[in-house]
Amino acid sequence: MKIHQGVPEEPGLKTALHANGTNIEGEWDKVFAAIKRCHEIVHGMGAPRVSTVIKLGTRTDRNQTMDEKIRSVEGKLAGR
Amino acid sequence: MKIHQGVPEEPGLKTALHANGTNIEGEWDKVFAAIKRCHEIVHGMGAPRVSTVIKLGTRTDRNQTMDEKIRSVEGKLAGR
Amino acid sequence: MKIHQGVPEEPGLKTALHANGTNIEGEWDKVFAAIKRCHEIVHGMGAPRVSTVIKLGTRTDRNQTMDEKIRSVEGKLAGR
Amino acid sequence: MKIHQGVPEEPGLKTALHANGTNIEGEWDKVFAAIKRCHEIVHGMGAPRVSTVIKLGTRTDRNQTMDEKIRSVEGKLAGR
């Protein structure tokens, strides 16, 4: 298994490290399989307790990548 | 499907509503199946975007129920 | 200073411990003064890094206590 | 008042927009003054209820910028 930006790499998942966490983009089941794998890995390294915070968004109206989300907010802030 | 305290009822899951969210206790796969079902239900009610915050803890050293977690903190705060 | 449910006691603040955190009810400045004090206390006990997650809600339409929030959700879930 | 990346600009605060939120770097009181101002602005735009999630970290051992935090994690992941 390969780890990319702190998240197990899997086809269909995109990750983006930022200063206070890692964003993950993909289908629900793949995203949560990766997060579960993270907990298993950290437990496997000897930590008896692992804590994670997930800020989770789903949308059914359209696909939107992480880059598009940033551009959308930047556009709104610029008054476009 | 029956809903209990805002969470789809499922054998093996315990829920506790508090003033700012709902705690869920159970095995990983069941917990996240319930959260996924919540998103599906709210999308099904017409919301194109659904956002959730999950504060997640796993431990491998022992089982501990929600009630035991509260008593443990209360005990520590009381100096026991 | 007296600590109540893990939060420095202060007139005007109400706290409620639950299985995965503590809810605090009160005016903005008092709430965040208490949270700041928590970080200072834990740093003072020797921890070089302290991490907290805050799920924060403000409303301008009316006052609503923590108990009223729980009853409101229970009422909606009961179909009332 | 000038808004930068969704956060009221203030001397001493640095902000970084990412795909799922905005990171803020600075002294405690300035950071929370900015977040309070955000809530006031959104209430002033007509929203009766405003909800925010804050993942908060403080450290007393050394100063570390947002860029340094990213480089630190990238270094650890690269095995350095």
C-alpha cells in the first residue's frame, strides 16, 4: 500500500494537504475506506486511541472538484 | 426503516442526542453506514448539499460505552 | 478558579458534559474566554501542543437554551 | 473593513483558503475577533442562524507558520 499525503492511495481518490489537515475528494465508500485504513495504520503503530475530525460534504446537484470549490469561493469573494 | 434520535436504527448502534449533535456508539462499518444513510435521506428530502461534522474516536485497548466515557471524565474532574 | 465539567466556571456560562465533548452555552466573549483559559491550563500542565474542536452556533432570532435545543429536535423527530 | 479570503483583514492575521475551509494563523485574540466578526457579518446579511466549525491548535514550544506546518508533514511523510 502506498501512502500519499497521509492517506492510503487508491484509484479515484484525490487528496490535498493543507496547514491543518488533508482534504479528500472521491466517492463515499472509497473516502471512508481510506479513513478507516488510516485509523488501522495508526493503531498498528501502537496508538491505543486514535481521534479524527471529519468535515464532510456531499452534493447531488453536480460534480465539483476541490479546485473548482476554491475557485468558486474566490469568485464569490471577488464579487463575480 | 426506523429513525431513532435522528439516526437510522440498526442492531448494534447506540445513539445519544445532546444539545449540539448526536453521539453514535458501535462498530466502524455500522456507524458509517448509518451516517451515509442520513446523507441519503436528507438528499432524498430535496437538499442538494448536505454537510456533517464527525468527531471520531477509536480505541483498541478496551471497550468503553458512552456512559463509561462520561463517568471516566467526571471521575477525573472530581480528582478520583 | 473553579473548574466545572472541564470548563472554568464563570457567571453566565452553562456547561453540559456528553460522551464526546462538552457543550457550553453563553455569550460569545465569555464562551471563548473560557476556551482560551482551558488551553492555558493544559499548556500550564506541561503540554506543548493543545488541539480543540469547536462546533459553534449563534442565532439572532431568539434565545434558546441547550435543553430547549434537545426538546426541539426530539419534537421534530416525533413528528410534532 | 476589507475581507480577505472570507476573513476580515487585520494586521497580524494570515489566511489560506483551501477546498473545505479557511486556515487562519495569528494570536488567539485576533483570530477569534476575526471569527466573531464573520458571524456578525453573516447575521447582518440576514441569516438568523450561523454555524461554524473550528479546528484549533495552540503550541508553546515554538512558532510555526502554516507553510512550515505543511513542509513538516510532507517531510515526515517522505521519511525525512
